[in-house]
Amino acid sequence: MIRVLQVMGGMNRRGAETFIMNIYRKIDRTKVQFDFLVYTDEKQDYEDEIVSLGGRVIHMPCEAGIKALFSISKFKQVMHDNGPYHIIHIQTLLNSMWPLLALPKKSRILRIVHSHSTHNKSIMSGAQSLYEKIAKYVIRTRTQVMLACGEEAGEYLFGEKFSNEGIVLNNGIDLDIHAVCNEHAVATIREEYDLNDKLVIGNVARFNEVKNHPFMVRIAKALKKSGVKFRMLFVGNGPDESTIRQFVQEHDLEKEIIFTGLRSDISDLMFTFDAFLMPSHFEGNPVTLVEAQAAGLPCVISDVITDKIDMGLGLINKCSLQDSPSVWADAITNVSKRRCKDIDMIRKQFQICGYDAQTTADKLISIYER
């Protein structure tokens, strides 16, 4: 059996974490088994499922940034206590350098680093820029297999050599779950949040700078000013949540914007929404945008997000972050009635584009078995 240590930082319901769980459910676990290293003592959203599938969640609290230097010895101890591992698959962007430094260059363990983003932060201090340069150098000199969710994400972390030596691994999803509407569940959600007879706009994301929640609040303000009867659902949590809640109050939008917290029924929510909103400052290859298209949901997204995320279903509509909130508001109302209900077409396009989870799982296992 091939034993793989997935270094994720955390295993809560977020993009990269959801991606690897989609893979984990599809692989033959009699041949390949995952353990997951997380940088916290807190129980993770996916922890019970991981255990039920035969894996382990290894908790190794450590701080981010340069303070993570002290994690090197901890990581060596984790490998000693829980191994042997044949592969280490690291998916923590710049912090991927710390596990790499813990392993000897001549180690027999296959070192895979996986990029899920095209940037680290939109604005960085001098110290942060220096950290980025050091991290990229370590990652580029010690990684054996370079993976990324897209070409742009690969080039950001690995540089020019990614185009020749790297591998793009699409964020595939389970179409049996995400392309099939549970009408009862949707009706229950609409009742729960009083959504009937309203335009329902959804965003599923962590509350942090990259996801651009303040701009979404401004879009909501523009919708309200134009007289649209709507609700905007923010699904998720994160460090900036209290700030965004305060911002919503300041704009008198407590009734229109609903904070749902973390939810496990994302596929049902996608069928509840009339439009999906993603004005992110940058993204790699967002899983939630793939899930939205599987549900046939029209999406209004920032033009910095890669065109390769488009499944060719006519659901992706781009606006510039330089456009006014009213332009975005108009785009949302214009596309909200254009849901794609042709499930056969959705499945066909996802298979053509290589975004079904089984295809992604098979490709990753072939990499592991090299």
C-alpha cells in the first residue's frame, strides 16, 4: 500500500480541502491511503469522515510565517512517529517550504508540492516579500513533482519551469452530488431564510481580504438602491467576519445580507441561489465556482479569475474590479434567469474539460504510482 501524508494546514470546508476530499472518496483505499497533517489542535470539519475512510488526522500546532521555522523539528517527529510514508503531498503554498526543509534532499520519500493560488496576498510588506522570495527558492529547489490547479497557479509558485515540467490537476468534483437537485432540500433552505419571491445571490468563501466581501456589500447596496427584492447569502467563516458584519450594519443591510456560517449542504445551496457572486482579488481554480457550474448556476465573477475555469456552459460572466457596484448589480440581475438545466450537457462539458472527480483522482494516483 502507498501511504501518503497530505500536508494541508487544516481540513475544514474550504477550497483545497474540499478538493482533496473529493479525491480521497474516489481512490482505491486498499492501494493508497492518506493521512492528513493539520497545523492546529482544533477538530476539523472533515476529521470524522477521514477516520471513517481509514485515514488519520495528525494535529501539529505551529505558527505561520517565519515562526514556522520551529515546526521543522516537529515535522521530523511526526514523520518518525506516524510513518513510514512513501509520499508527502504538500498543499500550503509558501509554507510548503517548512516540510521540505525537514526532509533530506536524498530522502526516498517523493516530495510533491501543490499550488492552489495565483498570489499570496494582494498587498505585501517588505518582510513578506522577502519571505515569499525565500519560500519560492526553497520550494523550487526541493520539490520533485510540481502540481497546480491551473497554469497561472503553477507559474506563481514554481516559475517558468512549470510550463515544461509541472502538471495541472483540475479541481474535479462529484457530479452525482453537485449536478443533481434535491428539490426538498432547496425548499427547506428557502423556507429557513425566507427566500421565496426574492432574487437569491450566493457567495461561498472564507472571510478574508482576497475574497473581497466589502465589495459584495457595496453591490448589495446598489441592488437595494435600484429597488431589487433580494437576499445575499454569505456562506463560510473566517478572520474578517466580524469586520464584514460591522460593515453590513453600517450600510443598513442586515435584512438583505444573511450570514449562514459554515454549511455542509453546498450542493443544495447552489440550487437555491439564482446567481453566484465571486469578485475575488485573485483565485487559483476555485472549487466553489466549479460546483456552481455543475448546478447550472449563472456566475458573476471578477475578470482576474482564469478563463480556464469556464466549463463552456454560458454560465460565466466577468466584470472588472474597476467597475462600479451598480455595474455588477446589473450583471447579476441580467444573468439570474439563465440557469442551465440540461444535466446531460453539464456532464458532457465537465468530462470534456476534465473536471469530474474520478478523472482527477485517477490522474493523481498515476502520479503517486510513478
